Amino acid sequence: AMGNVQRIVERRERLLGPGNPLFYDDPVHLVKGDGVWLYDADGTKYLDCYNNVPCVGHCHPQVARALCDQAALLNTHTRYLHENILDYAERLLGKFDDSLDRVAMACTGSEANDLALRIARVNSGNDGFICTNATYHGNTTAVSQLSSIFEPVGGYGEHIRMVPWPDSYRALNGLSGEALADAYADEVRKAIASLNDSGIGFAGMIACTIYANEGLPDIPDGYMEKAVAHVHDAGGFFIADEVQAGFGRTGRWWGYEQAAVVPDIVTLGKPMGAGHPVSAVVARGELLDNYRAHEMYFNTFGGNPVSCAVAQAVIDVIDEEALVDNAAEVGDYVLQGFRELASRHEIIGDVRGSGLFFGIDLVSDRDTKAPAADKARTIVNGMRHKGVLMSKIGEHDNVLKLRPPLCFSKQNADLLIETLDEVMAAA
């Protein structure tokens, strides 16, 4: 089997080039998915604890059927009338705060974030944006400027300011409580002042509402409200990147619901089509309307009848199977299990989670909190060999990243926790 995998890797490098990223030291050749399970070419079964795109489980029959039925009937761009996009828009907007009452459809999270920046630019009349110093918001030229994980070719533009992400574990200046929230929020205020002083002007701040790429930190209480107040006081807009946090991942519909803030603009992607590429920008009506008065935004595939039929089926399944509640309930169960592991494995410095999204911060020393990136790599690969798929994230690449499909059960959780226990003991 390894011979065949090696042949596929060589063929891939020949056709796609050698820089194309692959997970694991021994890549996995997957051929089938079903619920929380993935199967490789040899029939080996893996528990999927990584993929939040198939949020309702891999190959959900109801979602697949919606796709096939509409694809067999009609698929066009959106300059003809079609009710799928309107039915979906009503359904989607019904899940948001009343102030967020318009939607623009696209295909990828990168496109959604790109459009969100354009909406903020037009409405503010300014070009300057704030993001964190350990993030990623996609791969277009505009949003690659916001990526601190991969520096864009040619470096960063003058219009970007990066602020420290709000971490309670390795806290700014050793502060805690409200003083820590104030200190992080003050970094946002200083970044706004810097953009204004430079003559670029401030358009907005974009943040993943659960700071997923940063390592899923415990966000200091009150930080989001304070930071967003600075944004609004300066006439800027808060863009909530819900591409990872949205659609029930956190045990609530949206990540922003955990903080007492309502964004001006929200971007959606990954789980929205449960495997089908569809994304959106949801915004306050006047912002999107004013943007459209200045620029004709059109997206050939965005909002096509098939994408909207799929996206509608995804919301149906999430509601019918009560997956948001399941994420909250099973998520709590998993966190308890991880905390129990932390009592026995010194390598675990901190355990964090939000619904069915977890970060396990690995350290070589609990007192100094020195990150253990090498151990993270060993554990991720060890889990893969024991049939559990996961990854790692964070500024120091030392945080185990787990976000299984929303239909993950307590029985699945037991298997995950037992396996992690074994692999950590071996590491």
C-alpha cells in the first residue's frame, strides 16, 4: 500500500508541483467518507476530528440528494430570477441579529473576506485594516495581506496593522482580568491611531470571533466589546470572520454570540455547503446597498441554484438533527475528558474549547509555558497511525487542533480521548 501512496505522491508532485501541502509524514489516501468516518484505499477507517467543512458529517444523504436533484434540473449564474437564492437568503438571515439583513453570495471564504474588505472601504472612505499577528483570512491578493501565518510575496502593505491576539494563557505583560482586556483593546486603539496618523485612514478590523488560527485562546472577558467600541468610535467597521466558527461549531449558531458584540459585516464559508464550495457576506443592509451603488459586484458561481439548494439542505439538517445543541453538549463532554488527560500528562499546558472546536496547548515546561511544537507533530502523526485525524495550529505551532463534524457522539469522543491518552503516553 505504501508503494501505491508513494506513486500517487510522485504523480502529484509532477502534475501539481512540489510545494503543494500534504498532511502527515505518511500522507493518507482517502477514497470514501460517511458521517464522522473516513476510509482510505485499503479500507482502513479513520475517525475524522479535523474537518469542519462536512459539518453535518461526510456525504450526508440529504445534502447529496439536494445537490443531485438541483444539478439535474438547472444550474445558471444569478442574473436570471431563481427562488433558491431567495429562499436560502431568508433562511440564513433568520439565524442572525435583525441588524444583519442583507446577503451577497460567493464561493469561497477568501472571496467573502475580499468582498467584506471592499464593502468596508467604500463605506468608510478609508483603506486601513487591522487584523491579529497570528492569523489567516484567505488567499486572494487583498486578503493575503491579512495573513501573518504566510507572509505575502512583496511583503505587507502600508495599510495593514497587526495587533496581538487576545490570549489569557500567555498573557500580555503578565496581566489578568479587566486590566488584560483593556491592554489588548488598547493595542487596537493604538493601531487605529497609527493608520489615521499615517494618512491612510481606518476602514475596519477583521477577526475570527474565536481566534481559531491563533490557537483558540480563552479570550479575556470584555475584550471584544472594548475593541469593537474603539473600532466604532473611529468610524470603522467590525468584520467577523465566521468561516471557521459559524454554523453551530461553537455550540451556538455564530461565534460572535459568545461576546456581547454584533458585527457590521460577517463572512461565511467552509461548513456552509458541507463540502460544496459556497460562501457569503452578511451585512447591515445600508452597507451592502451603499457598496453596490458604487461598484457592480458579480460572481458567476456565487448563489447559483445548486449551491443554494445544498446550503439550504445543510441548514435543514443542522436544525432537524439538533446539531448546534449536540456541539454544545458533546463539546463539554470532550473538554472534561481533555481536562482529565491534563491531570495525568504534564505536556498539556492548557485545554481550550468552544463547542466542538478544541485546542490543546502543549508545553515542555508548565511553569515557563515553553511551547512544544515537536511534540505536537509527533502526536498528530501518532494519532493518524492509530486511526484518528487531527492537526495543529497556533503562533508556535504547538496547539493540537480538533474540530470533528457536528454529529460527533459521546461514543466517538470516548474513542478520541482513549487514543489520545495512549499516543501522549508514548510521546
